[in-house]
Amino acid sequence: MTTAFDSYDLGGTRLANRIVMSPMTRSRAYGPGTSPTDLTATYYAQRTSAGLIVTEGIQPSVIGQGYPDTPGLHSAEQIAAWRKVTDAVHRAGGVIFAQLMHAGRIGHPSLLPDGLVPVGPSAVTPRGKVFTHDGPKDFVTPKALTEAEIAQTIDDFAAAARNAIAAGFDGVEIHGANGYLVHQFLAPNANRRTDAWGGSVDGRIRFGAEVAAAVAGAIGGEKVGFRISPGNPVNDIAEDDLRETYGALVARLAPLGLAYLHQMEAPGVRDLTVRLRKEWPGTFVLNPSTGDDPTGPGELTLVADGTADLLAFGALFLANPDLPARLAADGPFNTPERATYFGGDHRGYTDYPALA
């Protein structure tokens, strides 16, 4: 019987097990030009017993930043800083992918230079607030991307992917989930375009599909993952045609020969998860829906029963850097500490033990 502790061949890269460290925003890029620090290298090197580490979201361009002190991969100094991180992970025997995340309309002008404002598929203001250095602020109305700017954004993703490989990453994951730019294009309430980049399902999936094609063309599909979160309402996303939209997206992505599809599962969509797993021709990574509790040992059966090839764990990796060993021993587990705020995918948790 296959278990989560068996090794796995991911597009020619050997993973020691089938346990993935999920991407979790940290807002600690205190180095020059929003670059990671030595602390970042320590943090990821501590967690190399994961079969695969996926980093916190990394913006592919200046305009892609949505939270304070999040790192980029669009400058020489950022590439050099990330090289220290990947070297530390590889010395410890780990495998690490960079998650490329453009926040789109989720952000604030105070986080951006030169009078820039957040961008999106349409000029639709999201409900809610974003954390800034000056505390929570209301989201602003984003600037709708022109077709030329869409093309430039796709190029930015491809350039960031090349930078990731130059920085020593084993691959990249495109963040198409959790209400950020790719997800905004997928969602009818955020994408109200009437041109070829919106309207119909084919129009709304086009941006994500072309980003994936460009990134795969830049570094090879076997080094590219794609993350989705069908039905996840975070960051004011509303989707009412999940099965049609994500079935069409998976069909567009399938011929690209990507390393994996990574689903962050929203509550109540297990039937769609099972369908997408069947329709996806390659490796399927699942971050399962577990209510208010972090993904834990009870979800290991999802690999054994074939629901997923790889299983992603988030908050427990913050509290337990040696998580695979603790899962194999069925504990004990440190409890993730709650935070007053946390600007990212795993709101509500902070690092444990404290690393900064």
C-alpha cells in the first residue's frame, strides 16, 4: 500500500516522501529591496524533511506586492539572496519550489513605490482591509490592466521563473488561488471584462493558462506547479460555476506537462476535488479542507486511498519543523500559536518556535 512516507518521482526530481510544506506568507523580507535574509535560510533549512517545500508567495514584479515585507524575484539582489536560501535547503537534502504570487487587487498604494496602485482584471474594489506598516487599511479600487499590461504581466511571471532557476530553486509554483491575480481573472465578480480576457469561461481561464504556458516555456513544464482553490471566498472572491471553470482550466493546463496541480480545498467541494484528480493527467497535490483545524495525521489516508499523490501541510509545519517524523510517530505535535494578524494565506498563525 502506498503511504505518505514513500518516496516519489516528481518530474525527474526525487522526493524523499509525499509530504509537502504548503506555501505560507511570512512578511519577513527585511533584506535590501524586499529580499530574504539569513533568517529565511534558517527557516526553510529547518524544514527540509518535507518531500517538497513550497515557499511563501514571491512577487514576480514590483506591482505584484500585496503585503508588507514580502519577497520578490525580479532583481539581481533578490536572486542573490534567494541563492543563500536554496543552498541551505540543498545542503540539508531538501527540494524547494518558489511560489510566484502576484497579489493583483489585494494590496495598497502605501506598499508600492512611485505612486503605483494595485491592479486587477477589472476596476472592482474588493471588500475588506489589508494590513500595512500603518495598520489595517481599506482596499482601494484597482487599476484595470490593459491588454498590453496583461502581456507584460505574463512576461513578468516567465522572467521570475527564470530568476528562480538562477537562484537555485528546483522549480516554481504559480499561485492561482486565494483571491490573488490569477484567481481574480477566474472569478466573475472580480473579472468583469468583456474582451478576450473575461466574460466566458474560456476568457476567464485564459490569463492563468497563458501564464502557465509562458512559465513552462521559460523553464520546462516539469519544473512548474499550479495552485488552485475552487470555491475559496477569501479576498472577496465569488465563483458560481466551479465545475465548468475548473474543468476547463485543467483541460487547458493538462497538455503543458506541468510538474503538478496543487489544490487548496475549500469546504464542501470534495466531489470536485475527486473529479479534478481524475481529470488531471499528472501529479495531484492536495491541501485538504479540515475546518478550523490544521491538516494533521488524520489526512494521511488521502495518499493511501489515492485521493492525492502528495499531501500539503501548512500550520503544523510552522509549529513542528520536523513534521514528517512526528507524523510517522503519530506525534507529539506542538500546537501552532495564534497571532493577532497575519497577512497571507494562513492567517491566524505565527512561527513556532519564534525565529524573529
